Amino acid sequence: MSSRAFAPGPWQAGFTLVEFLVALIIGMLVVLAAVAGMLGTRTTAMTGDDVNALNQSSALAFRLLGQQIRQAGYIPIDVTEPLYYFNFNADKNTNLASEPVFFAIKGEEAPRGSVNDKLKVGYAPSPDHFKDCLGQGPSSTAANAYDPANPAASGNLRLITSEFSVADGVLKCKGSGSNTPQPIVDGVERFDVMYGIGAEAGSERVVRYVTAAGVANFNLVRTVRVCLQLAGSSRNNPGGGYTDCDGASKTTSDGKLRRVYTAVFALRNNLGAL
């Protein structure tokens, strides 16, 4: 019986400890880079969501505010007489407890410890526009309901009123058709209202902007400037900066995205005639 020589195969060996550690470190770096990229994308997406939400909130708020402010002081007139259709005697309730008689626009400066003003708008109903900021009519009471087909009717005793204010970070409005304020937009940190004063009665030229406390006669108001400071819901913007309603540079300390929006609305009606 013949014997066969055994020929050993190629030498084989596993990874050394150094090679294994190098491979492990490279793998960890790849994973960390992927996680960092994912977190960065997530943060960017959340910030983008906040920007879009704040832009939409400001657009909604300014649309409602502008709609009401531009109507301020409207009174329908019979051009053949001329006689006012609308009865605004002192004994006629406007459905706004703090303003029992006809008014066009009024404001209240933020009380001590607050940064949120209050804005009130009033105008007579008309066939074309007789809805408050909540889309409600002047009254739900049949005896005082407004009939747009008969604006001279004796039952047309109510104003369209909209009262804008902020409570618990929510911009709300109380309208003619309801005594309960309803939310419009949230995330409101400041609601600042300034009033453009005309040079004189009948003049549309604005000579200065003042706070509500500085308005001696609201019938001289020609424009209203509203500033809204809104804050996002996420906390992915540490150290972000913004300019507040007073023009001062501020830095976000809680990570929330903040944006400040300003709009100016011109009053269409000559309040000096009231």
C-alpha cells in the first residue's frame, strides 16, 4: 500500500485586534455621520414647518384685522336727503358692553405687565358687508336683526363690532353675534397696535403714529399699524435672533423660532365726519 504525502494548504489567519478596532471605528463614524445627517434634516424640516405655520397664522390674522379695520366708521347714507339710515343714539345697545354707543375705532394700551393691546372696531351693517370677525351678523335677536333689503327699518339698531385681544398666547375676537371671544391664531407673544393720526379733520395725511394712550381723538385716526410677534411650537432654533415690534434685536433663549410681522391698514371712511 503506497503512502501519499500531505501537502498543507495556504496559511489562513483572522483579523488582528488592531484591524478589528480600526474597522469598528470606521463603521461607527459612518453611523454617526448618518445619524447627524438625519437629525440635521429633521431639524431643518421642523424649522420649515414652523416658518410655514407662522406665515399662515400671520396671513390669517391680518386678513381678518384688515377686513374689519377698513370698514371702521361706515354709516350708510341716503344721498337724496342726505339722512343717516343708522340710528346711533346713546340709548341703542351696540352689543359690546364697554362701548354702548356708535364708535368707529378705539384701542386700549397694554396694561402694566402685559405687551398685548386691545383693538375695537365698529361700523353700521350694510347690504354688502354686515359680518363681524367671526362671520356673524349684528344680532341674533329677531327684534334687532338687520334686514339688508330694508336698511332704513327702525329695527336696525345694532353695530357690527369686533374686539381683538390676546389671552394665554392666543389672538381672539369677540364679535357682535357672540359675547364669547373665539380664537383666531395661537403662538402670539405680542399684539402691538399703533394709530396713524391725520393732520386735521378731513385730512388723509398721517403726521405721526401713537399708541392708544396717545390718541386724543380717535376720529382723527387714518391708519392702523399692527405688529404681531409669533413663536413656533418646536425648540430647534437655539440662539436664533429676531427684531421685535420696537425694533430691538433679540435672541431666542428657549429654542423657539420667532417671527415679527407688521401691516398697515388704511381706514376707508372719514371718521372726522362722525
